Amino acid sequence: MSGSRWIWSRRLLASAAAATLVLAPGAYLPAQAKTAAGGVKPHAVGALDCNGFSPIQKNVKRTRICSDPRGYEGGRFYDNGHYIGHDEPTIQFLSSAPGSGNNVTWTETLSKDPAALPTVSHPGSDVTHNFELSAAPWFSMALCNPGSFPQTPCSPNSDINASPCNLTASCPPGVFPGGGSAFLEMQFYPPGFAPFVDNLSCDNTHWCASLHINDLECTENFASCNNACIEPTNFAFIQTDGVPTGPPSPQLANLATNTPNAHTLLMNPGDTIKATIFDTAVTGGHALETRIDDLTTGKKGFMIASAANGFMSTSIVDCSGTPFNYEPEYSSASAINIVPWAALQANINTQFETGHFVACSSLAGPATLTVGTFKDKYFTTCRGAYEKASPKDGSKGNPELSDAPCYMKGDTHGHTAPPNKVSGCVLFFTQNGDLDFDGSPYYPDWPNSTTPNRFPSTFRQLQPTTNGGSGYPQVLMETDLAASESMCSPTTLTGCAAPPPNAPGKFYPFWSQALVGGQCVWEFGNMSNGNSFGGDAQYGGPSARFFGNLAGPVMANPHC
């Protein structure tokens, strides 16, 4: 990658304060896991680093969808020497009303795939399924955690946590850097490319969802980070009984944590669902709850990010865990109330994580992934119309080190999942995403209709609402795509664009708004049935906050 590269400091904080919480009965805290100091010692396998580069722990799921941090003074973020970037086109919803930042409801119709299986020969006109386009559409909220960047106290559900530095590249000495902040993504996973533990899907026919929280173990202005646990993840599927499938914490997460069970909420393509994120009362206090009501089937699921459910805050000193109740950080969704370390200006957002899949006609470079008792054969190199010059084929100037992990069409992964629908790679093991932009997400293979044809149908999202049904009067469209573009310079701000200047498909998906079935809905992809806000032009130009972001202006929230 071009541009300045900041090498992370390996100094650790000498001390840190952490409140001791009493764990409720039934929590995931084996006695043998406790350290002398009372913290929970990390296991050899877990989720201490969402990106998979912790030197002290193997990541139980290497294909996790992480939050994208911005680096020192707005530069690129590197995790143990690895560039960490994502492609996350998003809409931020803004409101100064109390409650707009800690209680939000989204109503949407889930996308449906084409009836035909994916094809791989004609980029731009192939049959394409959702898992090829977006690994995890998500809704977000900023959360309070004093054990996360910038390692300062925070008061849940309060705008006093906001800093004037949140909208700038760095925080000058002596200026309040803001309260400790975590990033919730309520992620949705498309059908078609299971098993979840090393792929993208719960199964071939259903959507599923999770409560996914990232902390960042760095201090103000990224002056010091713990490389052993830079971006720890708390994770649990949305469950019909609210009980995690396994330990959610970064220290103890295991195969069960990342394996759906009989109580995992499964949703049909085309179902209309209501997703709510809010603070809820629990024994001894409050904690964040994410809830999904499937309005089509009547099924319900929820997950609470509580100490009782096994959620933990991670110590920047030694990566140990302390049982913790996560809660919303802010009261309102004002522009300044965001996760200060995230690349995106994020609090109340809707997004489509993209750039994580490339379809292949053949695969090469066999290898084996082993995580505990789970073993799976994968490949490192993709060949075909979407990857004409893969790294292993001797291409020059390709920023990708490998396409891994890649899996054959029909692979059942040791009879643990239904057959994969196409041969393809999910691009996670050595870099986070499609850095040469040659996969189907960068061709016009996106939804262009409210019903599936060669491409999936578009998601249809109603305007989000907060307490009492109030809306959000302003929006901001943004993407962190540019940080992954090798030609995008943090000093000159040239070469930063959507579509990426070197993308062979010369396409980038965009947000639109249209009247469908009498309802005014947000759509995403390549839709022409309403207001497209200029298509790619909606993302504007490089942001003053982070060079790798393309951000349009704050504008009045339109209505059909």
C-alpha cells in the first residue's frame, strides 16, 4: 500500500483501572480461567483480535467482519504489521433528540437471491447471490466502555462522553479526548456459503444475525496499543432463547460460540423484520439488548450484552477479561457523538460490508485450517474471470498477498454444512478484503430490482425510528473504501475515489430511496426506481477527519 505507514508502539500501559463486577449465575467463567488478579486469562483460542493477528492467541474465526479503525493522525491502521481496511458504504442517521442515540428501531425486508445458482464467467452479468456482494449488512450504535479507546471513564447514555476531537484527525494535548468507546454492529449473514466458523453463512437458505462488539486497546491518539489484543471482539448470535451458543468473550470464545444451534434465529429471504437496539434492565443494572421480531413468521430472537451472558471488557495491560455490562454511550445521535477510533463516522448507521468475496472457476494451493477439533481444507489462489492475475500467478504490483481462504463449489466442509453454491474466496487470511477490487462487488452485479432476477432483490429499509416513533432529521453518506486504495495518498488526497481507480469493473454500489408498495424505503445496490443521490457522487470526497473516507455533506433526511 502507498502512503505513510505508522508503526505501532509496542509499549503497554503500566497500569489500568477496572471495576470488579459480580457475575450472575450461569455465566461463562470457568474457575480455572481466573488469574491471581481476578481477571479472566485468555485461552489459546478466542477472539482477542478480530483481525486474527494476535501473537498470543489463535482466532477461533478468521473470517470475522471487524470494525475498521483509523490510524494515528488519520492515517492507515496496521495490526501487528498488517494493513487493516474495510469497504463499508454507510448512511449515518443524525438527531439531537434525547434517546435517538440509545434506542433505535429498524424495519426492513430481507433480500432474496435468484433461483439459479451463481455463475462465474461474465463479470457484470453473472448470476450473483447476496453472499458474493455483502458479507454482513449491519446496524450500529456507539457503546460505553472505559476499557476501550481512549481508555477513559464514560457515563452510559450520556452526551457528556462526546469530544470535540471526534470529528478531527487527532486530539490536541489538553483537550478532552472523549469517553471510552466500543462499536456495536448488529450483523446479518446471508445464506449460501457455510459453515459460519470459517465462512460467511449459517446455512444455504436462511439469514441469521449477531450481536458483535469491538473494543480497541489503544490510548489517546493511538499513542500506545497492546498488540496482543488490539481489537477484541464480543460475539453472540441472536437467539430465540437469548442464551449464547458459547462464551461470547474475547478471552473464552470457542467453536460453540461461532456455531449456530437449535435456538439461533433463522430468517427467510424476503421476510420483513423489525430490529431494535436499546438499553434494558438486568439484575443489578442495565445492559444493551438487540432484538429481532420477524414480522413475516412471528419468530423472535434477542441477545443482551451483559456480564451474566459472559460478555467481557478486555484489559489493555494483559488482555485479561472482566465481566461487563455494555450500554449505549450517548443519549442523542448528534454528529459529534460517534465512535472516536472508528474509520467511519459511526453511531446510528446502516451499512453493507462489501469487498470480501471473489468467485472462481478453479482453485489452487491447497492448505488446511485447524481450530481446535475443527479441520477444513481450503485453497489460497483463485483463477477465473474475476481473478485473471492472482498473486500466485505472478502478477506485479498486486497488493493482495493471497486470496485465502477459498473453497470449492459443492464443498460440505467435512459434512458440517450444506454444499457451497459456487467456488470462491472470502479474502480474509492475509488481508482484509479485495484490495485489487476485481471481485463481483466491484461490477454492476448488484440488485437492480425489488424482485430477484440475475441479481438479488434489494433490501428495503424503512426510516429508522427512536423513542416514541420519532425519526432522524439528517443523514450523511460515507464509505471507508479509499483507505484500501493503493493510489489514495494521505498527504495529497489524490487517487481516492469511488469506484476505485484501478477496479476493472468500474462500478461501486450506492444508496437510493424510492416509493415501493406505498412505503418510502432505502435501497442499496444499483437501483434506478427513485432518488439515487447522484449514484457514486453521493460519497463526496476525502473527509477532513480521515483521508481514507469519502463523505458527502450532512443533508436533510429526504422523504419520497
